[in-house]
Amino acid sequence: MFQPDLRSRKSIYEQIVDNFREAILSGLMKPDEKLPSVRDLSKTLTVNPNTIQKAYRELERQGYVYTSPGLGTFVEKAEARKPDGTRKTELIETMSSCIAELQYLGLNADEIKHIAAELIERKPS
């Protein structure tokens, strides 16, 4: 588990969301794997339970987890994930900016496509 950085400009809730999202995207957390209970994670991180609950709700809104009443919160299967339109738009804008910067640095379209293909191959699907 991670420790929130109290000096970070990101709120603790955002750090929790980012850490779980990274664990899910990297394959460290598998589909249907149970997340720690709000109470347990709150004690482990010494963070207010409302902060943990807010992070779990955000992860659910983004499609990374689902909640079963009485059972807990679990990692969503990739096939069931529905991308959040706002987040998708933000990521496309980020990609667009990165591509523009790579072109500014002198890379052509084929080189950028090759880099993108290599990055896609590295990531678990």
C-alpha cells in the first residue's frame, strides 16, 4: 500500500484515486479483486473514512471499480468499463499536446505511430 504525500499539491483523495487507478491499469490489481474496506484503508493510511469513500465513489464513476452492497468494492472487468466522456476528452487533449510536442522536436508521423504502437504493446489490456 502507499502513503499519501501530505506535501503534495494533489489532495489526499486524488492521490488515492491515482494510486488505485495505476494499480488497476498496471495489472497489480485484477478484475473482481476486492479493494480494502473503507474502514481498513482509513486506519492504514490514517485518513478520514469520508476521504476514502469519496475516492472509491470517484473510481466507480470513472468505471474502474464497482460496489456490491454488503460485500464491498471490487475492480471492474475491462469489458464492463464504460469510459467517462470527460476523462476521455481530457486524455485525448493530453495525447494531442504530446503529439504536437513530439512533432516540434522533429519526429515525423511514422516515428510517432511507432512509439505509440510500442507503448500499447507494453501495457496489459
